[in-house]
Amino acid sequence: MTIYQADGTETVMTQSGTIARYLAKRFNLAGRTMSEAAVCDETLEVCKEWLSELLKVMFAAEADVIL
């Protein structure tokens, strides 16, 4: 499980997407405009969906894998 505690606060975050967005905003990497921010969010969501599908394939039973 991913855990991040914001510097100098009692705030603890446990969701990887939340942590990624928080850090992107903190280090000015979340986009300068609403459109750029949307592209950043979209990229994060695509990566999460891709990883989810990849893990399904990696851990599928041999009988379920289509080669």
C-alpha cells in the first residue's frame, strides 16, 4: 500500500492517484491551465487502467490466458 504524509502536516494519503495529483500540484507539474490539468489527469487515469489490465493478464490462470 502506498502511503504519503504531507510535509509538516498530519495529513496522510493512501491512494496513489491522490498522492500523484497532490505532488504534481505541489511541484507545479499539474498543468498551467485547466486544459493542461485535464491532460495530466487523463494521463494518470490511462496509466491506472493500463496497469489494471496488465495485472489481470499477468496473474490470470493459465487456462484463462489466450496466446
